[in-house]
Amino acid sequence: MKVRFNEDKEIVRQVQEGLKAKGGYCPCRLEKTPDTKCICKEFRDQIADPEFEGYCHCMLYYKEK
């Protein structure tokens, strides 16, 4: 398993700016909870699934098998 940044540098820049503006919480989510702190719970759960391959919700990270 490997987790990497999105290959699109503009998406990475925009999401990182959003994270900075929201104090590390996912810029794609309205609520600020422990589950939406980057790396969010949704993606941590996806990472734990050996069959999952794809992007996190905000497209910052990509998990390869």
C-alpha cells in the first residue's frame, strides 16, 4: 500500500490552502470535528480496506494498492 499526493499540483495547492485556512480540517466539509481533521476518518477507513484504491474525499491524497 502506498498513499501519495494527487499528481495535479494545482489541486494539491488549493486543498492545502483550504486546510491552512480551516486549521487542518477538511476544506470540503462544513463541520469541524475529529473525523474531519486531515487525514479524515473517511480516508483512514478507506486506507484500511486492502481492496480500496482511489482518492480521498477532497482529492488531496491517493491510495494505491
